[in-house]
Amino acid sequence: MTATSELLTCFIAMGLLALSYFSHHRAVRNRPLTDTQARGFRIAGTAMLVLCYWLTSRHYGPAYASVLLLGWVCFSSIILVILISYKPRWLQPLLPASALVCLLGLLY
């Protein structure tokens, strides 16, 4: 379950970074994006990427964690591109659901 939690953490991070862009935010939430919200999404996304790297390096070691993190960033970015292109409104409920599954995986 650890790999799933790390992948979901990376998905959440990339989703938060995507929401920091005006066009993505408007497509997902149908609201304008303020500068403080964009900064908050960027900071939260970066913090989640750091958390993902920490979780991965704790489990696999720093060398292999870098390779895994790069793969998970690419995989979650592809999923986000497809999701935002075709069903952007699905991202809003998917991020909290991913966070819940990630927390359950970390507690397990």
C-alpha cells in the first residue's frame, strides 16, 4: 500500500500545481483565481512533492526514490492532462478522495 500512497501523494501534488493556473482553475471550479489562491496552490503542491519524495526515500532509499518520483510525476501528469482535457470537473472531488485514500494507506 505504500507505493499507492506515494503515487496518490504525487497525484495530489500535481493536481494542486495544475489548479494554480488560471485556465485550469476556471475549468475545474468555475471561479476566478486570485493571486493568493494561486500562491497557496503552488506552495501546497510543492510541499506535497517534497512529502512524496520523503515518503519514497524513506521506503526505497534516496537513489531509487528519485527514479520512482520522476516516473510517478510523469504518470500522474498524464492522468491529469487527460482528466482536465475531457472531464475537468471530476478533479474537484478526486483530490480529496485521493487524500483520504493516501492517509488510509499511510496509516495501514
